[in-house]
Amino acid sequence: GTRPGIENRPGAGNRPSTLPGLGAGVGIGAGISNRPSRPGLGDKRDRPTTLPNRPNHDDRRDQLNDRLKDRDNIHIGDNNINIGNNNHWDNNWHDRNWQHNHWHHGHWHGGFHGGGYWGRYWWDRYPVMTAIGVTTWAVNRCAWATGYYNYSNPYYVNQSTTVYNYSQPIQVIESYPETADDGTTPAPDVSQKGLDFFDRSMKEFYAGEYDKSLASTNSALKEIPNDTAIHEFRALVLFALGKYDESAATLYAVLSVGPGWDWTTMSSLYPSVDVYTKQLRSLEEYRDQHPTETAPRFVLAYQYMTADHSEAAAEQLKRIVELNPKDDLSRTLLLTIDPDADIPKPEVIEPPKPTSAIQDSQLAGNWNAKRGGDTFGMDLQANGDFTWSYKPSSGDSSTVKGVWAIDDDGILALDMGEEDVMLAQVILNGSKLDFYMLGDTQGEEPLKFTK
């Protein structure tokens, strides 16, 4: 339908126009007293210690099998996806209102499950990805958490003063925790100290005390380093301070694993749209003075997408891709906004097809692989649980746990919790297994496992 006009956006004040000189309009954002509630930022005792009715491992595997089968009920037409009988999936697992990183109103709209270039591609070739609900961001998160992808942040500059190493992806994968006999699962112990710092940083930001807000945000991240909401807020503070290179490095890490905030959330952090507009105009002026720098354009594209000015965002992203063809995230964002953008399209790797169905009993066992200097372990247990281990040639090792299932077409699903399901086409030949991640755009060699 028709997008609401700039002057009449409901509930979030008036968005500024994207072009200098057209005026910012009047009105204010939601205001600090009217921000969306942030459960978990108050008394820690208010947060439950358990989440009731979360499915046990057997239920999760049954649901995963159901989702693999649901792709037969997909109807595609006019860019709409209807998935048959899929509403039952894991409803309780997604009830995370106790956790503060979901206090915001929402994320960018559209293009995440089926829209844009990726939706068209996946609908045609891998309807299973649509049935499972795999997004571009979920592919990236799973690929980096398991070591299948190598990560590169083109805006990261090694600075000893930075609070977080943005040369590495933000690890937001949350594996299924152990379920108690009564069906409840303990909630993660979120640092109250970190929540207090975050709450303080937002109040300081609202008051225009940006240096203080940055210091408080950094303190919050030291306590809660994998919270994307705090990282995204940090990028906003850096934007307000005019530190566009650092803001871009932070945003790149955030947007690599998920979409950004929507306008309702963004505007609620400011006392008025005029304050935000002044900062946006400063960024536009800096961009004009430094036309070949990509960092300010990346921050500007993010701001435009947040305010739902898609055409203006696409212009910035296209210029970034022209200046730096290796910026895969900007390419992905551009193709989400404009699937027909005149840029080289990435080639999604087409894995071979198996010649016969693979049985669970054939896959169950401990598998190991090496690629370059990295080592991988995949323990597929007969009860449907799995453990994935990854040890890079340099750096810390990591482990992810969850449940697994395989369908008749040889597509292996590794469900890690939340919305993170890694799908792979596997080719089995005795004690050898070739593992091709679906959705791969980086052209990685398959992992060659042996049992």
C-alpha cells in the first residue's frame, strides 16, 4: 500500500525529509517518559527465573520436522508467502518479553523473509528456506557462529580504546538451554549492572549529554557484550557525536546479524525531531565534503532506511558498492530495497543433489572436518540433539547446541534456538559427508566431514 507521508507518520513525530533545505517539519518523538516499556530494565526481581511451557528436546525436533515438511504447503504469488499450518511453531519459545533487547517497537519493515532479491531467489530454488523462515540475517548469524563463513568488517579500525572488537561478528546465537523435568527452562542471568548503565546512557542521550552517554554505553557493553540493541544504540551516540567511522564499524556488525530499528524506536530516543534532523544534516554535509568515503554513506543509508526513505537509502548503498565492490552487506541491503538494482548480483552456490534418501541412523555419530587451518566437529546424537564445535586457526573456539532433523531430499536442519536454523544440503558417501550450507553467497568450499 501507500507509505504514510513524511508529515503524517503516526505515533512517532514527523520524520525529516531526506533532502537538505526541505525543512524538518515540527513535532516531537515519543519522549523519554513514553518510550516503549523495557521489561528487565527495572527491578531484576521482576524478571521470571523460568520461561514456562518451552518445548523439550523431543518436541523441538518434532516441530523442526514439521517445518521441513511445511514447504509443500507454500503458495507463492504477488510477493506473498502463505505457509500451511505453520503458526504452531514454537510460540512459547519466542515469548521473550522479559529480555530487554526486545523493548524497542520493531525493526525495518519488509524484505526479510521473502521480499527483495533474496526472496525471489530462495522461492525459486529453496522453498525449504522459506518454510523454515530463514532470512538473510539468519544465514549470516549461523554461518559465523559455526565458522562456515569468514567475517570481514570494512569499517573496522583497530583502536585500543574501542570497547568491542568489531573485526569479529556479534555472537547472538542462543543455543537451546537444558530443559527441566517440569518443562521450564532457566532464563539467562542478564547483568543488572549492565542494564543500569544502559538505562543511564539513554537518559544522558535524551538530555544531549552525548559524551557521557557514550561512556555509559561502553560500560553497559562490557557487562553485556552480545546485546545488539546496546551496540545499535552505541552507533547512534557516535552518529550524534559526528564520529561516523566508528559509527559505521558498529553498525556494520549490528546489521550483519539483523535488521535495524524502525522510526518509532529511533524517534523515541530524541526529545524532538529537530534535534535529530540537525544531526542528519551534519552527516549529509560531511558526506558531500567527502564524496569518496564510504563510512558516512553507510551511516546515512542506515538513517534513511530507519526513517523509511528507501529510495534515498538505495542511492547511498549503490554508491558504496561502486566504491567498494567487496562490501557484501551493503550489496545485500541494496538488493533488499531494490531487487532490480543495476549492480552485479551475487551467485548463490548451487549444491549437488543426493542420489538417495538419507536415514537418521546413517547420520547419527561424531563427524569431524578441517578447512584451511580451522577445525569443525558435528556430533549428531540419535535422540535428535546435536553439538557443533568450531576452532579457528587463531582465536577462541566456540560450541553451539540444539536439535537436528533431515528430510527426504538430504537437507539437514540444525536448529540452534530462536530463529536460527542452519540448513545444509548434505551428500553422504559411507563415512564421508559433504556439507553445503544453503544460502551461501561467498562461494565457500563445502565442509568435508568424516565419521
